[in-house]
Amino acid sequence: MKFGIATFITDQGIRPAPLGRALEERLFDSLFIAEHSHIPVDRQSPYPGGGELPQIYYRTLDPFVALSTIAAVTERLLLATGIALIPQRDPIMTAKEVASLDLVSDGRAVFGVGVGWNREEMRNHGADPTTRGRLTDERLRAIRELWTTDKAEFHGEFVNFDPVFSWPKPVQQPHPPIYVGGGEGAFPRVVQLGDAWLANSVPPDKLGPQIERLCSLAGRDVPVTVYAIPDDPEQIEGYIALGVERLLFYLPTTPERETLEKLDQLAEVAARYS
């Protein structure tokens, strides 16, 4: 079983470099970091977690700046967006950012993607929430074309460009793995455009039937990473029994000292299953 960390990196918590070093020292295999460009003050979209929206949502660092900083001080840690909000991202710039991260990290980038939940945030980026699924799929196809073709072009409903040169190309071939976040509504995207499913806090008893449905739809085994699991032995053993690829502990955003103490606790839990 592989164990990683999912967190929000903000201006109020541990800085990226010491976080990356601490994760590698404690033998975690990956870091998945959240993205929000901003949060509208007059937001109407309900927070999926319920209650008030935590400040970490509008204090996140740019994920590619943070992950590039971590790449410079680590050697094996996988560097992942968890998740990049594709309806809010220009596909040409995003393709370059992911490929650049893959290059400077010597092939350690993981592109975790999703459609997002905050409709007001999307609208500020010019995205229509009602078409965000189709927009996401099209942008992912365009990004893959930019990664894999010397003279890339794309003509679709939302993305349209004539042949272009775009470098660097990713180190990983044919491209960095795409981890698709979301529930069962995202399964067609996983099948058509993804390399793995990033399941969000789904308990083992519910995850098993979902994995069966996903693999049946795909006609193949699909790697599964579970986001934000509790450090509960019974649940961890349940995930292991299901054969998931990776479990991500959720790391609260705190100053360095508190973060390192929490990481020590989580590393101790992970070591029991190594």
C-alpha cells in the first residue's frame, strides 16, 4: 500500500520546501495539493463540507509554484494537484505548467483534475457552470494534444487553436498520469481521459461497489487513490482489502511545528502497513 498526503498549502501554514522535505524523510510517496484561485465574497454555492467555508480555500498558493519549490528539495516524492480546477484554467498555459513541473522534477508530476463545485468562482473565470463537464473534457483532450504532438492543434466547442509549437514536452511518456477526481458522475471521464480515479473520502464499504462499476464500465482495472482518509486501522485495512493503489491522509494546514508533529503521527500509522 502506498501512502501520501493531501493538504492545502497557504500563506498561514508550513512553507512548501520544509513540507516537501518532511514528507520525503517520512517516506510518504506523494503530495496532492488543493487549488482555488479565489473565493467570491458573495458566494451562493454551498460548501460541500457543510458550515462555514474555511479560510484555507481562499488562501491557497498557486499549486504549480508550490510544487516546483518542493521539486527542488526532493528526489522521489510524487508531486500532484489534488485537484486542479480545469473549468477555470486556460488549456495552453496549463499544459505548459504541468509539463514544466514534470521536467524540473525529472518526471514526478501527477495531474489531478476535477470540475469543481464553486459556481461563482467558475463564472469569474468566464466558465458556465452548466457546461463545466463538457468544458473539462475538451480542455483535457487539448492538453493531451499539446503534450504529445509537435504541431498541436485543436478545434472543439470551447477550445480552438490552429497548429502551435508548445514546449517543454513532459518527461513521462506519453504524458503525466491524469487522476480524475469526482464521484460516479466522473466515471466516463476516468474511462475516456484518465489514468486513475481519485475518490474523495469514500469509506471502504461504499467504495468497493463503486470500483466494480468503474472497472466494468472501463473494461479494465482502474487504479484508485482515495483522498482524505481517516487514520483508522479498520478503514485502512478495508481499503487494503479492496486493492486500492494509494491512500492519502488529510493534513490540516498549520504552522511548521504542528505540521511536523502531525506528520510523525501519520507516518507511524503508515509504517504499520508497509
